[in-house]
Amino acid sequence: MRRFSRPDFCHAWETLCAQGVPNYFGHQRFGTGARNLQRAAAVLAKGWRKRDDRQGMMLSTARSFLFNELLSVRLKDGNWCQPIAGDALMLDGTQSVFGIEAVEESLVERAVALDVHPTGVLWGVGRSAEGDAGAYEAQLAAQHPALCEGLEKSGVKRGQRALRARLIAPQITFEADAVLLSFALPRGSFATAVIGELIHHPDMA
């Protein structure tokens, strides 16, 4: 069994508490062996119809996958928790979103304070982002044209989801060889994503 030192674990946990957690959709959204994603691709390829997807699960699965892909790229580029030109920012604790053309120092400070969060697109019909954020969306469309075009043809409207989630009332307790984590998350965020990020944090390598 893999073991972690308490100092490294605490540092990794404190980092997530301070900067937030990448707000990935959990793997359960895609089904065992990503079968839901395969079904979604097939449904969109032939043309989405309500009778084939009455609950909209296939649309949700495809949009979740594309969001995760965009988040992964921005995480790699180191700007997932900081605003970039053309971003839509979400106010913490709400679903209120506002767009920015350029990055101002005050917005950077608010992002550091977890008051606002950069968002990523939930693909659908609507106006694309501009600036640097728009470049990420263009890259996503180029890499996954069938999913993006299929979603647009379905008529589902474009949405935004925060690229990170703030841990609410986080607590950590050690008991012998066990660790107990307590936290809440904004609606729609996945605890499995938090645990996965914690275990794979650089300090835990």
C-alpha cells in the first residue's frame, strides 16, 4: 500500500485549500470504460434526437468531456486559476458570470482571494469567447470537431462552468495511520476530483 508522509500530505491539502481544486467532472459521469462517452459520440454522430436521449445525459456527457479537456490544457499551461484575456469569470458562491476583455490587477487579486473563478465552456450554441480564452476554445473545436459540431446541431445552449472549486469549511484530522478529511463543495462539483487531485499532487509523488 502506498504511504505518504504527514508533512507532505498536509502541505498538499493546504495548497488545495488556498488555491482551489481543478473542477473536473468525475469519471463516473462517463461510465465504466467511458461507455457513456462512446454512446454520446454515436448519438451526436447520427444527429441528436430527444427520443434517443430523453434526459439529456448524452449531451451532458459530451459537454463534460470537452470541459475536462479544456481544463486539462489550462492546468498544464498554469492559468486554470487565473484570468486570461477573453475569460468569463464566475463570482464565488453564485452562478453569476461576467466577461472580461483584458486582465486587470484587481481581477488577479480577486482570483487569488477565491472571490472570482475563471470558467470553461460547456459546449453549445452561442457566442464564442475572444482573446486568449477564445484560442483555447478554437483548439478544443479543432481537436474534437465531431463532438463540438454535434452539440451545436443539437441546439443545446452554451454554458459556463468554473474551472476550479473552492473547498468549503475544510478540515483535516489524523487518527493513527488514518486521515479524515471534511469539506463541502459548490453544487455540481465532485469529491472524487478533490481526492484524485490531492493524491496526485506534486508533493505526493
